[in-house]
Amino acid sequence: MTEKLTRLHAAVTTALEGRVVSLVEALGEVTVEVAAADYAAAALVLRDHPDLRFEQLTDLCGVDYSTYGDDNESGDDNESGDDNESGDDNESGDDNESGASRRGRMRFAAVSHLLSVEKNWRLRLRVFAVENEFPVLDSLISVWPNADWYEREAFDLFGLMFNGHNDLRRILTDYGFIGHPFRKDFPLSGNVEMRYDPEQKRVIYQPVSIEPREITPRVIREEQYGELGGKH
């Protein structure tokens, strides 16, 4: 760990005063995880503490950890499809319980990327929603107002709810869309498709007509079933 990251690590630990669930460094960045109950308060501390000054929220996204650790995963911890999320738990042996074991119980997380212009450093803030069936977290719009659209995107794509958000509605999918397309259990082809009906002279929805396709990488299929299709 570089001297700069060491100073950031120490400053975050001190400022959050026991609210830290895990704090790891990987790929030149520090990731701090807090409990859902401490999420909003921790964000305010990260913004206002004189030793931190994370005045900018540069990104907030949802993550679905439901397939974390599966045999078909590549092993690079890239659950969200975002390179910024890869590898943070594989760098620290002391994060095994707080990472993999906890993810077996809690499926959805929100990950925020913070920037301090004054201190010239970055931080990743992660929080897990306690409930899997109806994941709810506090909104950060009172801390960083630009969290507005980011949280709407996380709601739309992952189904994350944000307490305190005054306009939580879909932002990317259609008004009548059902489901959350970035969840791991959402079908790649979707559930419905729309087309223009010349008889009704309007756009209609109908069950999707695309045949499911093979999504297991070929190299894995060959390892499991062999050239003749027989499983080893």
C-alpha cells in the first residue's frame, strides 16, 4: 500500500469511529463498507470531515451478488460487470467473513465512488441492503444532490429502494416495464417484446419470441462435456 493510501486508510478508520464493517485496498483504491443503518451518517462524515473532504459523488451503482462464488464465475470478483468493482475482496485475507460469507445472506449492494478535490484522493463506499426480497437503503441526495439520477438508475435496473428519495421512478426502461433487467435472475431476452400492430394502429406488448440462447462460455462447456458431449 502506498503512503497516500495508508494515510487515507487511517483517516477513514478514525473518522468513521467504529462504523467500518470492512476496509480493504486493491488496484490502487480503498473500499470501505458500512452497515445499512450507518450509511447516511457515514456518507456525511466522509463529505465533511476535515481529514477526508469527499465533496464529490462521481458514481453510484447497484450490484447483485447472488451468483458470487459460483463455479462459472471467472474468479475476478467482477459481479457487477464494472471493472471498478473487480478484485477488492481478493486482495485481503481478512475480508473473507465480511465479504463472501455475508454475501451468502445479503444479495444487493449499492456502491458509490467518491472524490476529494481538496485532498486529491478517491474512495469506494459500499453498503449491503439487509432484505433481499425488498432491498432498502437510505438515499444520499441530502449529502450529494447528484445522487438523484444514480439512485433512480439503481432502482430501475436492480430494484434497490432509497428512503428519502422524493422522485424514485424508472429512468432507463419503459414506463410499463416489469422487473429489473440487471438482476442476475432476469432473462437475457427479457419477458416481453413490443411491436406496432397495424390493425390496432398502436404499439402492443406480447410475450418475447426470441429463443433462449446458450450463454455458458464455450471453453467451460468443453471442459464439462468434452468434445463428444458426454459429461466428464
